[in-house]
Amino acid sequence: MKVLAIEHSRIGYFIDSVFYLAAVLLLSGFILLFTPSHTWFETTLYVVAGLAIWSLLEYAMHRFVLHRIDPFRRLHDEHHRQPQALLATPTLLSAVLIIVFVFLPATLLGNLPIGCGITLGVTTGYFAFGVVHYAVHHSRLHGTWLIQCRRLHAQHHRFPDRHFGVTMTIWDRIFRTDKTGIS
């Protein structure tokens, strides 16, 4: 198994999911064990902020990096050509990006609980994105929200200038890429 390959085996895809689920659980456990109880509300707000940051990152990375900047555009084009293939960001790369661009800045600009809270939110969002993206391409879906995610993502594959959000549609609505699309 190549560590930085974008095409994953079923085992590699599973390992990626297990890695991020473990990261979510470990960060949650760390926060519960080491954050003073009188700051849990504040820490919860940091987790929610991390989820919000993730939702914007998901949209921006998809729209501006994966569709416009080489070599990422070429790699993402493979996903559009082969939507059933198990293509994903290599686990090592995504983990390093989260550490370098989320955990370290949040911790250095704030403190460890802030860094852990925001990182937990971003990591939870990334994990959810991976699960939902896999489901819309490979699973029988139940539930209105997942069926809606599949419909919108299928529209994105047909019209790549719209519907960049996989798990949330808010940024597509705000930036008006929900129906008409923008090149």
C-alpha cells in the first residue's frame, strides 16, 4: 500500500475511516479528561467553531483547489471520471494538514484546550465528510438528508461548477453555486 496514493484499496479506505474515528474519540477523551469542567461550555463552542470551519474548508477546498489548481485538479478529475473508484486524500497528508493548519495555529494563538476543541470539530467534520462521500457513491441510502446529499453530489458530477458542498449546502447557497453555478 502506497502511503501517499490517492487510490485506496477497500482496506486503505477502511483504515482511513478508522484513523479519523480514532482521532475523534481520542480528542474527545482528552478534552473530557483534561479540560476543567467549568470550561466545558466554552470548549464545546470551540468544537462547534471547528465544525463551522470544516464546512467552509470543505466547500473552499472542493471549489477552488480541487477544481482549479494543478496537480489537485487533475487528481480530482479522476474522481469525476471514476466516481465508483476509491479515491481519497492520503491519510498521512490529510492528518499533517490538519495538524499544521488547524491544531498548531489554534494552540499557538490560544491554548491547548482551544487547539483540541477546534481540531476536534474540524476532524469530526472531515470524518463525517468521508463517511457521507463514500455513502453517496457506494451505499443504498436511507433518510431524506443522505438522499439529498446523493442527489446534489450527482448534480455536481454532471455540472462541476455547482454543488461543491458534500455534507452541507449552506456555502453553496451563500456563494450562489447551488443551482446556477459559477465557473
